[in-house]
Amino acid sequence: MSLKNKAIAGFKWSLVDTFLRYFLTFFIGIILARLLSPRDYGLIGMTSIFIAVSKVFIDSGFSDALIRKIEPLEEDYSSVFIFNLILSVFFYIILYCCAPLISTFFNEPKLILIIRIVGISLIIGALSIIQTTILKKRLDFKLQAIIGFFSTLISGIVSVSMAFSGYGVWSLVLSGIISGLTSAILLWTLNKWRPQLFFSFRIIKEHFTFGSKIMLGSFANMIYDNMYYMLIGKLFKPTQLGFYTKADGFQKLPASTIDIIVRQVTYPLLSTIQSEPYKLKNTYKILIQITSFLVFVLLFGLAAVAEPFIVTLIGDKWLQSVPFLQLLCFVGIFYPLISINCNILNVKGRSDLSLLIQILKVILSIPALILGYYYGITAMIFGMIGASLFLFIFIIFLTNKMIEYSVKEQLTDIGKSFLFALTVVFPVFVLSYIIHFKAPLLLVTLFVTGLVFYVLIGELSKNKEYNMIKELLLSKLHDIKA
């Protein structure tokens, strides 16, 4: 299969995988949000940073290092697998012992047992890292889609059943464990790779030279993503953290979906053409155009329909999440674009610059945290918007030096998508303040209005990204009919 066909097939299956998983997660999340309280979500939010830190160090950037290596050997995979597994046990022991201290920090006694149970997912996850890396390496996103679908479905059924039975926060705790366990079982059953009884510190050191910078960058990014949870959890009640967590989750639904699809397919793909500057730039330019188009349309649209969206799906008790969601959408528009630009730095072997970006992201978040400490959550999110904008401008200067994709050229490509999305969503936003239907009817009205304007403006303007997405959808419909 040619590189182009591999890319198309990979993109389609990654799209299927991500869409199905996020759709299931979204649907299951709606049911759980109606059954559980904001406090339950707040308790889980308090544990997130500790689990995330452990996962970053367990992987240690080796997955990206293996994907980037053109022909890794069985010894590479086996050595990294054993190393990941040992680290997972080590970090679980640390979490187990530190659970009382974490509980004291948040003044939540219930966290001790929650952390000790959630921590089991670290060991389960370590069993899947190399299996998943191998599938990504050979662009086998079809098998990943199948595994992702069933692991999400099974964990969702269990968590909803537990929530109906009154288990509260434990339905969220066990959901992640069951999802990871199902994924690990399916990976080991359907993927034929098995580790050898081989371990080499030389191989670990070789991959760590590149992967350590990825790891530190991931660590900085993880700190950035979770420090806001820490601040809210420490200064406010778990209920407020629950409102913020739910708003953040809804905002990340479109942003993370697009980001994951693009990164999963493009990193191994771009790595194969890293020595062909012209092809690399053109491929990357197309990715930036489509990504910005999708992100702007979806997140601007979500901000415009936030209130009827929240009330219709999860009820009036979550109404305080609405302003958080609207503002976080303007943080989310930068996330995939920053991530993709970091991707090209890693492809070009400049993981040191990728690390710099992640460290800078954490530094820029400090003013936002100060605003949150003194003026509350809303002020903190405004600080996040400013920090994201500054970071994005900075990183495209670096990208320009890597592949000669000039700042002006990239801003022009992104600006077209920004104006298109603004034109489509503005009538929806105005309409949301004019009409006063009940939430479900208002949501449907606004969605239909946005869809009409999207198609109308897309057809009249002959927007390139609109036409590319239209052709892709028509192609899929044709395949389904056939």
C-alpha cells in the first residue's frame, strides 16, 4: 500500500476510532452526570494530576522514540516493555503510600481508598503501551478502533450499572480500571507480539536520549492540564471543581478528538517523509488548514449553544458549568494547533524545542493561577486564554525555522478558517439571545440554524477545507451505500 493510501486509511480508521470512543464516552457521560453529583466528579478531579504524573514517567517518551525509529528490533520492544512494567509497579507503591498525605492536602478522607484503587490502572496501562505502539508504528488504526470501541463500551456499561445501583463516585473509579483491563486483554489477544526475556540498559539509554525530552515535555503539559484542578480543588468545594471538570470535559470533546486523530496518524506518517522538505511542508500545511477549520467551527459553535446544550443533556443542576464552558472553548481552539506544531518539532528531531514549549506553557499559566487565587475561576480562565494565544504565536515562529512555513503563511491559512467559523456561528449566537424556547427545542433550533449557515456559506465561498470535508463525507456515504 502506498504512503498516501496508508495515510488515508489511517485517517479514516483513526477518525472512526476516536469518534466511536468519544461518542460512547459522551453518551455514557451524560447518563452518569444525571445520576451522579458534581461532588463525585470533583473527587475524581482531585486524583487526576497524581495519576497523570505517574503515567508520564511510566511511558518516559519511549513510545514516541520507538515510532520515530525507522526499524526498531524485537530487543527494543522487549527492553522498553520490561522497563515500563517495572516503573508502573514502582509508581503504584508510591501512590499507595502517599494516599493519606493527598487526602490531608485536600481535606477529603475518602480520597485515600479512591487513590489506592485508581492507581491499579497504572500497572494495567503499562501492559498495553508497547502493544499500542506497535499498532501505531504500522498504522494499524483499524484494530485500535475495534479495541477502543469495546473497551469503552464494556467499561461504560459497568459504570452506568453501578451508578444506577447507588455506588456514586465508585462508578467513576472502576470505569477507568475496567476500560484499561479490557483494552489490555484485547490487545494481547488480537495483536501477536509477545515480549522476549531480554533487557538491555544500552537500549533504554539510547531511546531515553530522545524520549526523555518528550517525557519532560509531557510532564510539563500534564502539569499545565491539571494544576487548575489542583487550585480549584484546594481553594473551592469539590462541587465547584465538579462544575469546572464537566465544562472542561465538554470543551475537550471536539478539541481533543481532532488533536488525537491528527497526531495519531501524522506522527508516524510525517516521520517517514522527514527527509523530504517539500513533501513534508505541503502535507503539514494541509493538516494545519483542516485542523484549524474543524476546531474553530466546532468550538465556536459549542460556545454559542452552551446553555441549552448543558441543560438538555445533563440537567439544570449543572447550569453553573455554562460560563466555564463558553470561556474554555476559547482556550481549546489553540490546543490542537499548539500540539500539531510541537509534532513537527519532534519529527525533525528537535524534542528539545518541544520540551521548551511545554515548560513555557507551565510558566505562562502562573498569571492565570494567580488570577484564580485572588479573583476566582472565571478570571483564571481569561488568563488561560491569554497564555494560550501567546504560546501559539511563539511556537509558529519555531515551526517556520523547521520547515520554512512562514508565520504570515500559517496565520493566513488559519485566519481564513477563523473568519469562516465566525461568519457561520455569529447568527447562532445572536439567535440564542433572541428566542426563548425550552432548552431541548432551542438546542435543535440553534443546531439546524448553524448547519444551514455552514452549508450555505461553504457553498457560496467555495472554501477549500469545507470542500475537502464534504468530499470525505460523501465518499464515506458512497462506501456505506455500496
